[in-house]
Amino acid sequence: RSFSISHYRNEQSTLEVLGTKYKTDEWTNATPRILSLVGRDLHKNPNHPIGILRSLIENRFNGHGYTMYGDLKPNVTVHENFDVLGFPEDHVGRSKSDTYYLNKKNLLRTHTSAHENECFLTCKTPGYFICGDVYRRDEIDRTHYPVFHQMEGARVWKRDDYKNEEELLAKIQADIDAIPKTDLIVEDVGYDPIENPKQDFMTEREADLVSQHLKRTIEVLVDVVFNEAKKAAKLSGSTEEYLNEPLKIRWVEAYFPWTAPSWEIEVWWKGEWLECCGCGDVRKLVLDNSKLDNSIAWAFGIGLDRIAMLLFGIPDIRLFWSTDKRFIQQFKQNQISIFKPYSKYPGTVRDISFWLPKDEEGKFLKLHENDLMEIVRENAGDLVESVKLVDEFSHPKTGKHSQTYRVNYQSMDRNITNDEINSMNDKTRDELVSKYGIQLR
Ligand code: FA5
Ligand code: MG
């Protein structure tokens, strides 16, 4: 992996996020544009696709023993987002190239799992759901945006609530039997005892039953959501073949520091496996940290934006952030409807080519792609559709290393002018020079 060779900001000052002040330091890399998206709360808008999807899921599980949390703030501590979940010190998720830090100890949550500890501690029902906006430094294209939304789910059984192990197992089995059967075609490899083992503190039967309850619950969620997607597509007049086929899913083994065993669910959709959701049996460390030391539990985290894109037929993830009436007014509470494109505005392309600088030892430094993405995003905002590395080579004589990035500019809402794009692109070029010492070609 490449690394960041400069800091976004190194002067001392303060940031304010949702009423909390933070002293900036050498870890601070949350940009003004990103901070301006905090509080938009798309998931709390009942007439927005993200809010509609959230309600669809919550309505399905309301009355089944889950507390619904939707107001937890995205500015959290490093402890909540990583430490308490057992992330190793050197986990890549912790790096400044992947995560938006407010300062060394505080960040914008990278997942709703940042609240598991808190919700396990405060929740009065057997389970809970958490919906929230999450933030990640990432590439720029039609399916990636630095802010997206997740829904966390969890469910606990306290051993102390039962006379003995038999009674506990009977209760989990009864809870599984109470989950309605779906028509999904399910492919499940189980779990590899070496690569993806159950934890010692859980018996074989406990791990099997908790995992079954977890998987059946997520299958119900997926069944509801994707059948709605099919209905909406049919209503809009589509007669594509996949609409008449039964829905197919598969469980693949995964790794998360705070669950074991762990899986991801993938859904077969229009000829592709779509990764939707990570999950697993909660690790003892997290339960112990949450005063649940004699309990067993599962947890999952599902990404909402990509699912909302296919549910509503939305071609570009940037549209969720549009304030254009022609977008917003298409969506109504509790209704899944296919997006009607109102216009397609022409785009324009700029290539940015440069030589990378050398460090003190004469080695060529790499510019982390996410750092470049950030500069483009700060200058162009939602006028940038995608950024791609299109060429890379080393000069045969000098050994100098060159990269070319192609920036596609296009607005969802209006025509753009060459002048405005040139001025944004020039600023990006200048900042690449001043912040990273690259040499433009
Ligand atoms: C997580 O974030 C874990 N917190 C999930 C979890 C929760 C595991 C509880 C175990 C227990 P992951 O990074 O894979 O895992 O993201 C979860 C889902 O979010 C993905 O399956 C995907 O649907 C969605 N997602 C991830 N990155 C992006 C992105 N850049 N843009 C849109 N959706 C994304
Ligand atoms: Mg993943």
C-alpha cells in the first residue's frame, strides 16, 4: 500500500461537529466539504430513497424485540470505532488514508458498529437496529461516495435468563422457528473450523443456533427488500427475465475483528453477486466490555446506498445528495418507485499527468490515491463523476515515475462550462504540487 506524504492541515485550530468542539492536530483530515455533509441525515428523511429503505427494513422488524436507534451522532471516538471492537493496532481501517479523523482521538464513524458497545449497554430489548451515516475516504465513481449509510442489527441471549443450557437452546430454537420461511435459494458453506472458527466460550450447539438465527434474520431482510425491488421494476414496465426468477443468495466466509465466525451475504442480482452485509457471532471481548459477560449474541451491518440504488433504479450515487426538486419530488414515504431521469447533461474530461517526487533516500514516493481523490472532491464537489488512474510508467533512463489520472466532470442537475471546470481542475493541479510536491507534466 502507498502512504500519505502530507497532512491536510497542520496548524492548530478547532473544528465543531454537531455541537462538539475538537482541537485539530496532525491527525485531522476531515475536509470542510465532508464536514458540510454531516447533519444532512438522509436516513431521517422519510421521503428520501435512503429513508424509505430504512423504514422498509425497520417496519419489517418492529414488534419483534428490536430497539430502533436512529439518532446516534457520527462523530465518535477512536475507542468506539476501533479499540473496543478489538481492531488490531495496524489494521488498515485505522489509517489516515482510509478514515476521516477530527483529531487523534476522534473521527467520523466508518461503520455503525461504532455504537455496538453503547447499544449493548443501554438496550432494554433482546436486540437492536442502528441506522446512520458513515464516512470513508475512498475512490470516486458511480457507486462510491465518501458518505454512505449503514444499518446495524444485533440480538442477545443471556444465559442467566435460563435454568440451564437445554432451556437456553430450546429458546433460541423457538426464536428461529418463529422466523418465517423465505423462498430464497440459499447456498451456505457453513464455517471452516480452522479459518473461521467458532469461539471457545460458545458451545457447538450455541454457535450453530445463534448463527442460524442470524442468517434467517438477514435472509428475511433481504427477501423483503429485493422482492420490493422486483415489484417496483415490474410496475415500471420492465419485463426483464430476472424479475421472474427466484432470488438467489449465498453465504461466504469473512473476517471481522469483533465477530467469529463471520460471514458476508451476497445476492445474485442481474447476473452479478452483490456484497450486501457483513455479520457474525459477537466476540466475547465485546460482550465483556458491554457487561454481557454471560451472554451470546450476533451482529450484522448492511450497506443501504447500493441497495437503494437498485431498488429505486438510481444510476449514480451522487444523486442521493442532490437538492434538485426534479430528484427529491420523485420519492414519497413508504413507496418504492423507479427513478425517472430528468435529463442527462454532457460531461467533460481532464487528464492530470505528473512525475512523483523522491524522498531523502532517492526513492519515489507514492501519492495515496485517496489523497488525490480528496483534493479533486474538495475543488469540484459533486461535479466530479469519477477519477481513474489511466496510465502509469517509469522513465527508462531517469527512472522517474509518472502517473496519469483521468477526471470525468459532469453535473447531475445542469450544464457545466469549460471555464468553471478549467478553474477547478487548475486548483487541483496547483494543490497537488503544493501539498505533495509532484511535478506536473
Ligand atoms: C462493516 O462495515 C462492518 N461494520 C459490518 C459488520 C457489522 C460485520 C457487524 C460484522 C458485524 P464492511 O466494510 O464490509 O463491513 O461494510 C458493510 C457493507 O457496507 C458492505 O457489505 C457494503 O454493502 C457496504 N459498503 C461498504 N463500503 C461501501 C462504500 N464505499 N460505498 C457503499 N457501500 C459500502
Ligand atoms: Mg466488505
